[in-house]
Amino acid sequence: MINTREKEPIKWAIHPVYARLLCAELVRRGFTHEDILQGSTLEWQPLHESNRFLSLHSMRRLIAHALALTQCPWLGLEVGFKTQASAHGPLGAAMIASQNLPQAVLLLQRYSALRQSLATLHVVEGQAFTIELQEWADLAEAREFLLGQLVAGLVQLFTTLTGQDLQPAIAIEWPFPKPDWADNYLRVAHLNTFGHANLRVTFSPALVASPSLAADPENLEHLLRECDLQLRRLQGGELSQRVRARLAKAQGLMPTLEVVAQAEHVSKRTLMRHLASEGHTYQGLLDEVRFERACWLLKQSDLSVEAVANQLGYEDASNFGRTFKRWSGLTPSAFKQQINSLYC
């Protein structure tokens, strides 16, 4: 099994459909488009028309604002329960057409990169059929929302697949402290425990043995070809994804615009123009990667603020401190103290 603490992901992104599902829930609650995107760099029409992945930073800001608007800390569950299998594209359709729940889980494990690059799913070895989610990225204040949305959405999908009531047939280990609104989690599973290292879902033997109601081997073969095609396209990546990956792989001093342009075999001006056509700038991608890595290091390591600044390529820790405060509204020290207070 992969140890997610030994290396960092090359990028942190999520398919925009999951932002659209959140927006749809907010519209149902009476909020306007302007209310929903206030304080965000997102625009309503491009968000709902493009399938370009959203950065984790953008998704987290959208979620934080949605939680503030609704004052509903279990909002992720609400969105997940309204998620249809079709929202997951050909992957969701392939899972429904699979022979049984274990095969559907293996497809989710194989093709999860089609929908997100924030975490990986594994089947845990043992007598019971258990799946575990290992997080690559620091989900921060969006963690409960995203995990709730994921699990509630999977419950909906697996209910469609098996035709059975999943609540009494699964047990869930949640990787955050038990919230005051824990009763809402009974809608997902009758047995929920909190404060674990990773998200785990264990399925009853009877549920595992149940055949899929919509098993369709011929259609499944067609859908898997489509999944493979989309995965190949995604791995090729847009320019902004490739640049973000280069920046995320860098250690210490980040590559300059000139260095990245040379690696892409284009001029600086051409690189900037193509990034702009995808809605990005080099500095924006650089800030995004540095911010995500800074949060990860401050939360997951014992490094001092000065050491974190050095790892991010800052010669002056005070400059890093000012920049981090501009990103997050907190100094690195205050951020680290806040995280420590939450997990002590």
C-alpha cells in the first residue's frame, strides 16, 4: 500500500462537475449565481460549460463560501445524496454496468484520475471487504465536505447498482473528530466512528455478494474503452496541467518562466499566451503550487517556518510570511498553531 506521507502529488485538481453539483444545491436553496461565486475568480458560464479541471484552491474557496452561506456544516452529504451516477461520466456508467460491487470498486480505483487527483482508493487486505481513501492533498477546511460528498455519492451509486439499502450494510471510519451534527451521518451508514487516520468503508458480505442489477458486459467493454481514451487524453494534459506538474515536482528553487518555456520547446511569449487561453498565468500556477505545498508542509511536518520557506525556494522567510498571509489571511506561524490546536 502506498504511504501518502512519503511523497507529494504532482497536482491537485477536481472535475468541475462536483463544483456544479454544489452550485446546483445552493441554487435550490435560493442563492443567486452572484451570491454563490462572490469572492471567487470563477465565472458561472465557463464553470458550467468547460470540463477543464478546477484547482483544489478554487474548489476549497467555493466550498468555504458555500458553508458560510448555508450554515450547514454537513452540506457535503446533502450534495452527495443528490448526485446521480451520470455525474461521474463514463466511469459512473461503467460501475453501474459492472458485475458486482467489488468490480465497481476496482474500476473506481483504476479510473479515479478521470474525476480528481486529490486522493487514491485502495482495497484493504483482510477478511472483510474494506476500501480506504488515502489523501494526497491537504483538503483543510473542505475535508469534511469533500469526503461527505464522496461517500454519500458512492452510497447513491452502490444503491443503484445493488438495489439494496446500504445504511445497515456498511460501516464507515471518518478521519476527523466527531462533529456535533454526527446524527446526519446516520443517513449514510448506521455505524459511523470518527477520529481515524484515513477514511474507510467496510461492506457486509451479503452486499459484496450481490450481483449488479444492471450488469451489461457488452456495454461495459464499450465504456471501459471510453474511460481508457479519456485517461490517455488526461495524462497528456493541457499546458497548464503540465506546467503545474513541473512546478510541483521541483524541489527548493522553483523553475523560472524561461526554464519552463524551454522545457515545453516554446518561447516565453508563446507559453504565456497559451496559458492565458486556458485561463491561467505562470505566476498564478506558481502561487497555487507554493500555497498547497506550504499548507501541506506546515500541517504534516515538524519543519520550522524558516525551513518551509527554504523548501519552497524563498531566501527570505519574512517574504514567505507576507506572501502566505496574502494567500490565506494568516501568518505561517498562526496557521501552524491553528492546525495544531485542531488536532491536539
